[in-house]
Amino acid sequence: KPTGGGDDDNLFSALFGSLLSTENKKEKSKKYDKPVLAFLHGSFHASWCWSEKYMPYFASLGYPCVALSLQGTGGTPVVEEGAKKVKIASHVADLDAFLRGLSDGDHDDNTLGLELGYDPQIALIGHSFGGLTIMKWLEQYYGEDNNNNNNNNDDTIDRRRNINLAGVALACSVPPSGNGPMTMRFLRRSIRDSWKITAGFVLKRAIADKSNCRDLFFGGTTEDDDNGISDEDVERYQGYFERDTVATIDLGDLAKRLPSAKADVRSGKAPFCDRLPSKSLVIAARGDFVVDEEGSRESAAYLNLESPVFVDSPHDVMLGKKWKNGADAILEWVQSW
């Protein structure tokens, strides 16, 4: 079930996320002819952000859809009881378990039992900090986190055998170098805007301040154009944000393990990008208040793309009246395989 409405999930959801599958299942363990779309949210969000627009839309087109709520979001508890920070390695481990669980198996205790088939193709789609989590997971998936750099060891081969990764898409993703360089760019451009971002995320002002919340995530104003997000919607989302920030990413730990540390110094390419399946996708929103164009271009270079695909949208591409712009970019991408 998608999270939202203030309902807490159980421990199973804490480990494997909240799920929404298509309504067109016909046979047990049927393998779909279309890839499974697996969505991963960013900071202040949980799987609910995908369930309002994107998942029903793609499900209506015949795509099985699933979404994960990371530890401390969507009402899920953290593994370490009472923890206020979660290390990136924990998010990566949860994502890995979630993706493994999508495959059916007669004697596999790790399966989620969604009847998606024994080797479903997976299109992995991440937003904001979810994009950076995917970058770190890709390091593990392709064995780049192994000290011996042996990409053919048994553990790496086992990971690939159990997860049939068909493609990766990042939307308004935090870049491989993290928030640090981007924050400095914002500071040089506008002290006012830089303060809005810092206050909204670090001081969590976006949870109580409607104007700040709109600036960061949704765009629009109530005076002229609310961008399809009413004041009532903002209040509802702020309630989710408060619940979804019980435990946040440990930025100090992340700073020591940024994906950019292993990227090519000149090109910015990830060490594994030549082994990625099909063509990857990076979406940049023209109205993004949180991730700038340079950040999106850095993410595109990381996946060996010439440029992001630019869409007319605020940071939350999956919500508001412009949600279909980002969704159609994803649809065109999966249809091009």
C-alpha cells in the first residue's frame, strides 16, 4: 500500500517499503513484457509522493509499479531505535534488499511475493537524494565498493544475478559531489535563496512555513498560480514531511563517501557507466529551486550522458499540475529501449 494520510507502516515496510502494483495482474508469477518501474524518493518524502500521480498513470499503461519508503520515512522506524540520522550505507542496503525482493522464487525468503516473475526487468527511478542513493547502490551493484576491485568475484556476480537492472533514471537528483559545491554556487548567486534552502532543509522550516515549502518543492503562489498545489495540499504535505524527517541522512558520513570520489577526474564519468544497461536518463526541472542546472549536468556526466532532459517543472516533478512533463520524459525513455 502507498503511504500517506498519516498511517504508519509496519516493520516489513521499514525494510522493504510501501508497495503499489498494477491492477492488471492476470496470472500468478506472470512475467510482464514491460519493465517494473521501481521508484525511490528523496529527503522529506516517502513512497506516497509517487502514488498520487506517477504510479496510477504508469499502471494504467501496463507498467508494474513499486516504491520504497526509506528508514525513518513514511512512518517506518529506523533499524537503530531512536536514531535521528541514517548512514547512506543503510539506505543502500535497504534498496538492495527491496530490489532483490521483486523477483519471485519458490524457496526464496527474500521475495516480496508480488508475482512479477522470476527475473523481472527493473527500471530504477530516483528523485533528489534518492538519486544519490541510487548512485551509491550502483557502486555496490557493479562491485566498485570492493577494495580488491575484482568485479567478477562471487558476491558481485550473485548481486547481478538476483537483480535484472534494465535502466536507471534520475530526476532532479542531488549530484555526485553532494550538496556542498551546489550550496556554494547558490550562496554566490543569491544569499536570500541560499538561506531559504538552508532554513527549509536544515532547520526544517519547510514543515511549518508554507511559503518556504512552496519555494523548495512546488513552485507557484496562492495569489496568482498555485501550480496545482492548493494551500490545503501544502498543509497535507507538510504533515507528511514532519513524519518523514524522523530520521534524516547523515551528511557527515555521506561527505566521506560521495560518488564523485570514484568518478573520472576529467569527464566526471562513473567507473561503471560503460556497464550500465540501455541508455540512462537524467531529468532536470527548469523551475527547480533546490538542484541547479550545473548539478543536473554533473549527474548526467556521471552516467555518461551528454545532457539532462529539461522539463517544465518545480523540484517535485511528480506532484502539481506539471507532473506529466516528467512522467512523459520517463515514458519516452522506457519506450525507447
